[in-house]
Amino acid sequence: MEFKDKNLLVILGPTCVGKSATALKCARDFNAEIINCDSMQVYQGFDIGTDKIPPENRENIPHHLISIIKPSTQFTAADFVKKSLEAIQSIQKRKKLPIITGGTGLYLKALLNGLYPEKETHHTQRSQLEKEADEFGLEKLRRELKKVDPEYHDKIGKNDRLRIIRALEVYRATKKPLSEHFLNTTSFVEDFDVIKIGLITDRKSLYQRIENRVDRMFEKGMVKEVQALLESGVKEDSPPFRAIGYKHILKFLNNEITLKQAIRSTKKSTRHYAKRQITWFNKMEGIKWFSPYDYKSIKQYISDRLKKWKKQ
């Protein structure tokens, strides 16, 4: 794709740190539109548990890649790259600044650093791995992945069957770990001035924000949302039901745990997820970190970067 204006703003950071609110402020101040980079907000019907900003609270600012996929569909990093580039092109045509915001590091890495070609499917290896997962369990494959590609192993969820199998498929077929293949990829936005804003706060404050958000989600009716999704025909093994919160509510509805346990487990899992996100983003280059409470400095930094780019 060809782009005339080469500016791209990325707002990243751990869950609950305030990315959406900051993105809205930036969109107002810099004539921008927002592209979602949260792997669960792309799914239709999964609203409360993913903390989507309701349309009435988006201040008439267009939001892209929210509620675009049916729950039965697996949305991949390759899908995100394709759709985010389409959104960027559309936003550029309107002479606006694209803002990508979210905490799914794998998606950001795919867009900013490149993607192993999805078309290279090794059917024999994949078929064998699917059989092994069914026969011996996913944990066995995960242990194998940790031996052959510890870097990628640490970046994906322990129950992410799709990516575990994909990584082992690539390794068995090429004798090279997937993380090594990524080293030879090319950024999809390499000719852009990518402004990376990272939001971070102290651990105590972040954990309090997590506590408050989880309490708010359950108070707003997250359990009823799950019940309605199940009644509408969404299967329990659908990809978004693997998300934090949703999987705990399923256990509650199946009488495996109490509601209090579901809430407590959601908070604990969210804290662990936030720690993994921080570790991931700390390895990413070129991020300028700010407190989510210091919007004045964020605005000034972005303004200076945009002015500098125009002079070049």
C-alpha cells in the first residue's frame, strides 16, 4: 500500500493503564482516528469483559477494528496486519492521523517488525501436531516449544493452541525456531515515522486500577453477557471465551467455582497478564514512556515529533 502522510501514533502499555482514554484525548487534539489493537475487542458481542468503549462515549471519533469478527472465527496477527493497514490507508485518505492503541504485543510486533509468511503452511507437520495435541494434550507440545524456541514460548499464552502448533509446525519443517524467522522479516510501516507512546504507572496503582475495572465489569453484568452469548449459540470453545474473565465465568456457570472465586481469579489473571505485557514492551525499542496522568507531557512530545517530521 502507498501512503502519502507517513505519521503513525502508537499508544501501548499494560492492561488498565489508561490507553483508551489517552487515545481519545490524542484523537481530539491531533485530528486522528483510532485503530484497536486488542485481540479480544475485535469480537462481536464480547463487550463488557473486554472493556470496549461504548459508541456513545467515543466522542464521534471513528474507532476501527472493534466488533468486526464473529466469535467462532480465529483472528490472527496476520489478520490484524491486513486490516490495520487497510484502516491506516482509509484514515490517511481523510488526511487524519492514525492512532493504534492496545495491549496485544504480538499484533504490534507483527505490524512494526514483520510477519512470518502465513501462506507457508506445512500441512504434514500441522496434521501430526493436531493429532499429538488431541492424544497427549497441549501441555506436552508446550514443553517441546519451550525447548526449541524459548523466546516465542514466553510470548504466548499457555493455552494458545493455534500459536503453539504453528510455532512447532514451522520448527519441524524448517529446523529453525519461529522467533529466528521473525529476525528476517520487514516492517509493514518501515517508511513511517512511528511515534511510540508507552503508558506506565507504579505497580500498586496499576493493580488498584485492575481491581476497580474487574469489579466494574462484574457489576455491569458480565455474567449476564456470557449467558446471553451462550444462549445465542456461541460455543464455549470459541476463541474469545479463552480470554481472562470469560473463561472464569464459564467455570462459574458450569458450577466448577463460585462467583467470588471467578472474580478473584479474574483479578489475579489480569495482574499476571499486565506483568507479561510490561516485560514484552520493555523489550520493544523506541518507546517514550509517560504516566497516564501526565497528558500535558504526552501532548507536547507528540506535537514536537510531528513538527520535526514535517521539517524533514
